[in-house]
Amino acid sequence: MNEQRNTDLLKIIQEKQSTFSKGQKQISSFILGHYDKAAYMTAAKLGALVGVSESTVVRFANELGFAGYPELQHSLQEMIRSKLTTIQRIEITNDRIGESDLLEKVLCSDIDKIKHTLDEIDRTSFENAVDDLIGAQMIYIIGMRSSSSLASFMYHYLNLVFPHVRLVRTTSGSEIFEQLLRINDKDAIVGISFPRYSKRIINALGYAKKQGAKVISITDSAASPIAANADDLLLAKSDMASFVDSLVAPLSIINALIVAIGRKKQDEIAETFGKLERIWDEYDVYEKPNGFAPDGVVPNGFAPNKNGDGE
């Protein structure tokens, strides 16, 4: 089912009400009134709740043009992900997890997201993103709310690799465009956004695209509003865990981008970290175990022998 139909799903259900059987009408009425909850129910649970069989729920999905109930469920989820309020998210999560082992449920869910992301990610887009970042004259990174932590993480490491990396501050819409004023076709921008999608990120990537910059979008779905302007689209499974966004999968993608860039820029990185180690040691930045010293620095009380080793 295409993105347009995902968006109009509730309207389609309303229009087909008169053609439904009695059982299907019970299902449609529940979905129209509680689509936020129905999206995360199994066919069996939805059927039991409205008083129909699981097979009736499956036939209802078929009647709407879906191959099966999972496809209908996915369409509902895609439709509502950007619309749920925090209160709705908490309610849905409580229904899904119930009284089960919360720690195990959340960690297993995060593991599953990484597995799904690995199975479904476009490897060509990933490699293109690596090349676009390496080839960029200036790299901009932007993310808001929970995604800002991902943007900061990415900035921290890329700033050690490249001389021109900017973390775009997002405190106001006008300030964003002031920072992107000189972006051009020699630059690249990484935009990170997950439901509920930020309009500031959408607008910023749209502007960057118009200026000819390479746009790398990290998001959860091809239906995401920041996917439209992407040259390189990197999809990561994201799901709600109460009021907290689960961002383990996008963080893993960012990790992979950094490692892939590091592999292609080994000499520059070795030089950078060699210099940093000397600075850190000179200014006593980190606590060091007794007898430890960075390469080329001899601990107090030791003298190198002719082989370069300590006594």
C-alpha cells in the first residue's frame, strides 16, 4: 500500500463502512475511535476486544486491500507515529508491556530494532553517505530534541576527523538558517529526525537541498518528511518506549558511518590522535595508571634500554 493510502486510511475505512459486514463494522468502529491502540494490537487481541474472530479481522484487512493483517497494522503505525502525544505513547506502551519483565522487554525490543535495521538498510545509500561526507568541503549536522544527542555524538567524532564540521544549533528557526546561510553544492548536511518529526529539521534540509548540498537523512521510514529531500536515505527502526524514544538503531548507524570513515581516513586519524595524546599527557587531562605512558613518553623512574624498552 502506498504512502498516500497510508495517510488516507481512516478516510477509506469511513467511506467503506456501508459495505462492511456486521463484524467488520465492529472492527472499523473501534479503529476509527482508537486507532492509536489498534495499531499495536495483534489480530487475535483486536478480535477478542470487539467480539469477533481472528479470521474476521484478517478478512477486514483484505477488504481494505491489504495482503494480511500485519500489513494493515503496519499502515496504521506509519500513519500515527508522528501524531501520538506523550500521554498516548505511555498508554500504548503500558498496554504492550503489561506486567512483564520491563528490563528484558525493553532490551529485547532494542536488539530486535538493530536486527531489523541491519536486514533492511540500503547498503548503497550507506556507502554513498560515507563518500559524500568524506568529499564534503563543510559538513553540517542537525538534530532536535532527542535526536540532538545523536547529532552531538556524531559531531564529536567527525570533528576529530575533518577540519570543517558544524553542529547546527536549533534553538530558533531563524538561527538555523543563519548558520546554513553559506551552505552550497560542495557541502553535505546530515539531518536526524524521528517521530514526532521537527518542522525545523524538515525546513532546514529543504533549504540545503535547494542550495545543492548533499543531504543525508537518518530517519525511521521512507514516509518520513525528511526522506523527500535525501540524496542518501538511511532508515533505522525506531519505536516508542513510554515517553522515551528508542534510538539504539540510529546510534548504531552513526557508529557505523564513523567507523567506515575512519577506515578510509586512517592516516589522518592516527596523526590527529597522536597529537591529542601528547596534548592530553602534557596537560594531565586523564588519570593514568601507575607506570602507564603514551607512545614515546617514558614514565618517571624508567629509562629506555637500547631496544626502546623500559628497564
